[in-house]
Amino acid sequence: MGRVTITVLQGADRGRVFRDLQTPITIGREEGNTIQLNDERVSRCHLKIQQDSDKMVLTDLDSTNGTKVNGEDCQLRNLRSGDIVAVGRSLIRIGTDAEIAERLAKLQADSGIDRGTVRDLAGLHPPSGNGTGVPGPAQLGQTVSDQILAILGMVEPPEIPDNLTAGQAAQVCEILDYVHTRLRWLVESGQVDEQAGQVRLPVVAWQRLLDAQARLSHLVRRLADPEWSP
């Protein structure tokens, strides 16, 4: 079993810190959850976080209003320190300051992102004036901006699962080839206008991209809920 620290950044429970919780944990509006949030847009039992080997896995429990991780809707997602989870009107942050600082240091080393900028974006510095360590409204606005979510959620490519069978590895390769092929079509179809700083796409290429997005969304949903069918 793993342990996780969760901080509520926004919502009626803002400022509450749940330290060193032992997984599995559930978050929801109803009593009996590990973390009970005072938020009418949170489902009675909204999501579960559990340990799977060395991974921390979030599962949305068919909540009414859904779950977002780093701004993206998800049913099933590996969590990392610093990830921002949106449930209802509440925002929660995964990990201790030390864990997040360690991850951001790695991001800085791997990608060249300025460490001071990333630390500020992640909300690790206490906001000036209140001294509580809880982000104020302006800082929260920065924390959930597209720029921050891109830094926390998109810099690190997802890892390929370990110990795949030959058949499973082949299936993963087919999925990646599918995505790669459609991205290649998209790149090859683009017409670059350097003067305007824009790339123009034919309608056919755009429709192929939308089709790929739809198919991938169905695939993600099936992985999260094997009984689901479109």
C-alpha cells in the first residue's frame, strides 16, 4: 500500500491538508469516504486513488460531473506529485511540497524549464500577505492556467507498462502506430505561413484529426470501463 498527501486548493474545504493517507482512498461528498468534501457538485463517492505496483492510480467512480487531472477529463489516470485534480468546484493537489519539488527539479533538468518559474507556477511558494501556504485567489488563477497544466501534465511522456506479453506489446505498438500515422498525415498536410506565424490545414486533414480524437476517446473510455460501449 502507498501513501499520499492531498491539499485542497480551492472550494469550500480550501486549506485542508490530508497528510500521509494510506491507499486505497476515496473522495466524495458522503460520509464514509476517506476525504469528505463539502461540495454539492461532488458525487457521493466521486473517485478512488489506489496503489498499483509503483503507480498511484486515480479512477473516476462514474461521477455525475466528472474528474479532471491537469485540466483533462479522465476516467482512469496515473497520478504524479504536483498533479492538480478538479472535482466539482474543488481543486486538490497531489503530493507534499518536498515530493513536488523533487519532480519539478527533474522536469527542470530534463526539459530546461526555469526551476524558479516552475516552482512559482506549481504554487509551492506561500502567497505574500497571508503566510498560510495556501494559494490566494490570484495564485490559484495561475495554478490552473493552461501554462501550468502544460508544464505539470504534458512534459513527461507516459511510460510503457513493464512486463508486457508479446501480444500486449504488439497491441501497444499498434495503438502508437495509429496515432503516429495520423499525426504524420497532419504534419505533411500543413501549409506553413511563416510571415503570419500560422499553419493552415486542409479540411480533409482536419476531419482525419477529429476522427482520430473520437476513436482515441472511445479507446480510453473502454480501458477505464470495459463494460462501456458507444
